[in-house]
Amino acid sequence: MKILVKSFIIIILSIVSSYSACDLKVEFGEKKEVFEKREITGRPFPLEYPELDVYPVLADDICPNQRLKDVGIEYRFLNDELIAINFVALNDDRNLVSEKLTLMNYVKNNYKRFDTGKNPNSYEGIEVIEKTNLFVVYQRITGDDGIKNEQIYLSTPKLDEKLSKFYAEKEMEMQKN
């Protein structure tokens, strides 16, 4: 009887652990200097604003047990502070990553289940999930070129507000010029 109970507990724990969110190896608000010492990724992508840095890495390199093949992770820094993390489906013109429902299932298993209709592959939209200290936005929208823009944005409410203010300020500066 004890062996049966132990076996049952091991099976349940293995199922639960297979659906737990990826350990992103960082903390929101972490300084870029600390992040770079972890040697998770190489150099950042240059962006239009010098205050912003994005460090890209393949999700399989960070989360090998999550089945996130052909998904990128972008660590976003604003003024040397980790402000957000994006998971991005690396789709081509056939949208094979989105067709596999990789990111959609990741969101449903780790953050919140949401209605995608009878055919999840035809789902288009944005889901906003607010937790105590986590702000999650799932987006799946087809662009004019037919390629699906599917991504998950992760931040905290405080850091998301900081990033929103930064973009608003930059837009105001552009309007003045």
C-alpha cells in the first residue's frame, strides 16, 4: 500500500513540475551588470533608444524541459534595470510555431486558462492577466504579411508602468520635434 501511495505522489509531482513556469534565471528589477555576469546570453540588440537594451536567447537554452522549440526569450532592460521579459514565437510565413500552440499552451498551463473557441488555431487576440506581483500579456495577431505575431510579455505592475511612462515621454518628445 505504501508503495502505491509513493508511486502516486511521484507521478503527481512529475506532472505538476512539467507544467511549472520556466525558471528565467533572473529577477525583475535586477541590474544589467548582475544579469551579464550570469552569461545567459551574448550582446544586446541595438534599439532605437539608447536607454533600452534587449538580450535575446533561445527558450530551449533557458527552459529545456518546457517544449518551447522555436521560441525566443528577450530580456528587456531600461536604464540598466530588467523591466520586462518577452517570449516570442519565431514564426516564418507558414506560422509553424503558432500552429503548434506552443505559447498559447504555455500561458494556459502557467498563468491562466482563457477561451480560444472551438479551434484554438483560429484564435486572434490579446489576453491580459494580472496577478499580485506579475503582469502578463499574451498576444496572437496576424500581421499584414500573414505572419502571426505571437508573444508573451512578462513584467511587474510597477515596472510595466515605468516602461509605459518611458514610451509616453519618448512619444511626447517626437511630437515636439
